[in-house]
Amino acid sequence: MTETATLRRAVATDASAIRDLTRAAYAKWVPRIGREPKPMTADYDAAVRNHRFDLLHVDDALAALIETIAETDHLLIENVAVSPTFQGRGFGRRLMAHAEELAASAGFREVRLYTNKLFDENVRLYLRLGYRIDRENDVGVGTAVHMSKRIP
């Protein structure tokens, strides 16, 4: 059976599904850091109003999402989440490439993101995708790794 993967922009009524997917995707990190990561506690009703969310559906199931924020001189990737059911299938990489395309089409020359230093698998993935580590800083509940990538 062939799956159909489609990408669409989120609307206000997607906030609950975004919250559910994000909580499921980030749950694996709770034992590692001893608390819920920031994306698990976000107000997605407000976030959907103020940020861009692109949702990747496989057939009728919400498989993954990316949340971006247009800053003055770059595009910030605020959140990338892939449902545990769909992890390991390249959807996160696909959404990262989508964000880079969004940045380029908006005239930005840089994409930035940040992640928890203890999410070392994510840091390694971003490095493989061409991102560089710009800095690390203590955020009180852990260490944030700030990364960026130049867009041609």
C-alpha cells in the first residue's frame, strides 16, 4: 500500500492536534532531562495565532510538524516534532528542508534553531544537515545549544 504524504499550513483548529503530537514526540526526553521539555508546555492556541506551523500528514494521520518564526534577519525554527509512530522515516529532515525553502523564499540568508544539549541525537542530526553550533548557554534548567545554517 502506498502512503500519501502531504504538507499544509496549520489553522487555529489544529492547535489541539499540534499539542498532542508535540507531547507524544517529546515524551521520550522527560527521563533524560528530568522534566517536560519546553515544547510540551507551550500554549499552542497562542502559538498557532502568532507563528507559522506546517503539518505533514501521512494519509489522514498527522505525522510531523514544524513551527517557524520570521525574525528580522533570519527564520527561527522553534519546534520540529515527529510522532513516535512515524519517527525514523525522514520526515524531520523533510521539514527542516522545508523551513530552509521558506527562509530562502522570504529573503532570509540564515535559519536558526536551539535545542537542549542533552538531546544529543538532535544536535548530531542538525550538524549532519549543515547547521553549526554558534553558542551554548545555561538556561537555568539545562543548557541550550544555539545553531544556525546559512541559506544560499
